[in-house]
Amino acid sequence: MSEPVSGEYGSGVEGDRNAASSGMVIGVDGSESSMAALRYGVDLARRLGLRVQATAVWHHPSFLYGGYYPELDWTPEDDAAKVLKLATDEVLGDDVPEWYTTQTRQGRPAEVLIEASMDAEMIVVGSRGHGGFAGLLLGSVSAAVAEHAHCPVLVVHRK
């Protein structure tokens, strides 16, 4: 897996309760459910005095060999960064607090979020992301994170 790439937003809350913790990690994939998770998580983090790390996970599409993108001005990592920027702009607008950070990570979403849970006080995910089957209560990522995370998990249903 590659190292996390920090976003353009600030880092840390002044007077943070637990400097060793990464605070609250919120999974963002651009779906309505993940946007609801981001809104709820940011509001909750503000009230609890926690830092937020909004995280988008990307991987190389299976149809491309070795991550080679012939003559395309596109990468899945760029898409993940754009999703985070759009989500941040929609939820926070121009008032992005210092305690809000973003990162993109390469890997499988559930695995990356479960790994992030080792240093987090809480993980927040939407109940359904992109893909999957309509009508299921939880998506595969939210179900896996809820079952295997090392910290409390909040699953937010879109409103």
C-alpha cells in the first residue's frame, strides 16, 4: 500500500484531547450515504472536540495492467482527491476548520478503514456506498468495518 497523501486542508485541533489518536476517520466515496456520514461526523467531531480525517480509498481498475493508463489524463487517485474536495466543499464550504484533514489511500476500502481504526477514536461510514445491491441494509464496506474495526463505528444512513 502507498503512504497516505494529505489533502490541502489543515491539521489538528488546538488543545486536542488525544494527540496520539487520529481522532475521527470518515470514509468518503461521494455517494449520498457517505455525504451524510461526512455531515454527521463533522458535526459530531465539532461537538466532541475531535480531529477529522476524511478518507477516500482508491485502487487500480482490474482492466488496466499494472496501473498503466495509456494516453489518459486520469488516475483513480486523482478521482479520489476530487471526490474529497467536492465533499469538503459541499459540507464545509469556505469555512474549513484547522482540525479537518483529508487523505487518499490505495487499497480496498474496508481494509484501509479497518487499519485506520487502530489509531482512531471513531470511524464513521455511510450505510451504502457506490456499487452493491439496492435494498441491502448495509453495504459490504460498512458491514466489514462495523464487524472488524478496533474502535467504535458509527454507520450513518442517508437522510
